[in-house]
Amino acid sequence: MYNYYFAIASKNFLMNQEPLEEILRERTDHYKSINKAIDFWLILNPAFLNSPDLEYIAKQLKSPSAAIVSFDKQFIQWLKLRIGFVAIGNFQSKQMIKAEQ
């Protein structure tokens, strides 16, 4: 079972109103500098929101939505502080997220 943590908001907010590209590029560069594998993904309209456990978050969002998903809980908590107007949470999955999602 894989444990995932996420920060989610409307697609417009994350992709147009916040410097998300810069944030993720800096994180990617940092990971490269310490030889760490990328453990986060940007997912548009994430299917995990269809889970009954996350219905309360789905109701708060404007569609379409976008999420940054990671194995790293601290990274997601840092994103919440950095970006501010995002919901955070977690879920478990039997399958690993694929990069092409």
C-alpha cells in the first residue's frame, strides 16, 4: 500500500495565479542536486477525489482541479504554507502513481 499526501486547489488558481512552475522546478533542481528521485506529481482532475473519504474536499473545490501529490508529507505541508489557499490531505492506494497522469 502506498501512502500519498496532496495539496489541491482549482486548476486556475494553481496553474495561473501561483508560481507553481517555479516552485516545482526549484524542488526538482534540489532533488537532482542531492541525487533524490522525484517523489511528487502534478495531477489534473485527480480521480482520488472520487473516494468517499475525500468527498468533503471535493465539495470545496471549483472544477477543474489540480493537485500536487507526493510521498513526502513535509513537502505537502510546506506547500500549504507557501501557497496558502490549498486543501491538504492524504490517501492510500494499492497502485503507484504513474508519471504520465
